[in-house]
Amino acid sequence: MKAKDFVRRIQRLGKRRGIAVVLDRRHGKGSHATLYYGGRKTTVKDRRKEIGPGLLAAMLAQLGLKGNDLSED
């Protein structure tokens, strides 16, 4: 999954659950950004690049989510 798809899915999930989601491009070095999901946050790498399964799992854990939360469409 590309990072921009990850951000888009988190934004849709937040909208469905009534949780504020903010992507702050100012907080992060280079092409990285900080993604806030309610009171939790994670760092998103370059949004054009692929996120590996290990990094994806770690990012979801930082946001308090599981992999099957993203597949709720």
C-alpha cells in the first residue's frame, strides 16, 4: 500500500468513527509528515512510496488500530 492510500483510508475511518484526523506536513523531516488520529500520532514517510508490512503494522499500532480496521469500506 502506498502511503497516500494509507492516509486516505485513515481519514475515511476517522470520518466514519467521528475521530479527528489531521495530516501535518510541517512536522516531519523532508517528505515525512505527522498523521494525528484523535489523540494518537504516527509519522508517515514519503506519500508516493510503498509502506512495507512491518512498518504498516507499527504505524497502525501507534494509532491504536488493527489491520482489519482499514478494510472496513
